[in-house]
Amino acid sequence: MIDTVADFGKIIIADLILSGDNALVIGMAAAGLSPELRKKAILYGMIIAAVLRIVFAIVATTLLGIPGLLFIGALLLCWVCWRLFVEIREQTDRKAEEAMMTAEDLEAGYTGAPRRTMASALISITIADVSMSLDNVLAVAAIADGDRTMLIFGLGLAILLMAFAATIIMNLLTKYPWISWLGLIVLIYVAGEMLVRGFFDVNLGVGPMLGLVEGWEMGKGH
């Protein structure tokens, strides 16, 4: 019971801090559009991010069950941790908050005639969202560890936070930087746990697969 509550807590923290990237990209792309296009860009950008998360969640849960790929996923999550560390140092949360506020204020930012098309803005958002959605899904899938309820909860929460509370979250993370550092610590722990499982797990690890170690039973309940 305590482990389950702790896992849900990890998912909430991961979703909170990983929503910053999406807010920054969507906000910056929308702020560069003329006022009449901004709300549409924000809406479409969030829909794209939501769809990508659903697709990646389906793919990730399948691939992470293939021997050897859990270890690759762990390495990718380590890269996510490094990027998050760099972003915290560069105060990305503050930039994301400013970008979202500018995009939502139709009298702020660029207010002239359209200087870029909606299509070009959405292409920029989609390219960036591919990486960010994968980051979020990897973290949640690693914490859920095959628990479908947790995975759906994490995915749904990420989409809701992004759709309805992006600016509020950025404000919160800017005002209380320790939340971002706490989130980074949680993700480092999850990545470390995933690395160990990805190497030593008797069913999924690269160690047993390559004959380097005998392997251990390391799934939930062990």
C-alpha cells in the first residue's frame, strides 16, 4: 500500500516538472503568431502533445517488455535527467511561464500582421513535442512498471496539467525552485532503478540475455 502511494506520488512529481518543456515550446510558438491565431495554436499544440503521449505510451509499454530494451529505456531516462538538470540551471521554468503568459495575452508579444503561418508554428511544436512526450511517457512507464492503472493515471494527469494548468505550474515551479530539484531527484532514482533492472532482471535484463550474470527476479512484488 505504501509503495503504491509512493509510486503515485512519483508520477505526479514527474508530470509536474516535465510539463515545463511543452509549455515553453507551445508558448513561444504561439507568442510569435498574430493574436487571432494564438488560441488556436495553443489548443492544437496541446492536442498534438496529448496524441503523442497516448501513442508513445502504447509503444513504450510494449517495447519495455522486450528483453534488452528496458536497459536502453533507462539510458534514455538518464539523458532526460541530464536535460532537466541543465534546464533547472538555465531557469527554463521562468522562460516557460513568460512565454505562456505572453501567448495568452492577446495584447502582448507580437501583435502585427501574421509573419508566420499556423502550419509552420505547429510543425515546430510537433517536432519538439516528439522528444518531450517521449520523456514524459518513459518516466511514467518506468514508475508504473506494468501497472495499467498507474500508467493511465500518469498519462491522463500529464494531459490535464498541460491543457488546463500550464501557466499555473510554471508559476509554481518558478516561485518554488525546490520542486524542480525534488523532481530531478525522483527521476534520477527512477532511472537508477530502471538501469539496475535493465541489466540484472532475469526476464528483461541485458546481463542474463548476454550471459554476463544469472539474473534476478526484479519485477513488482519481488
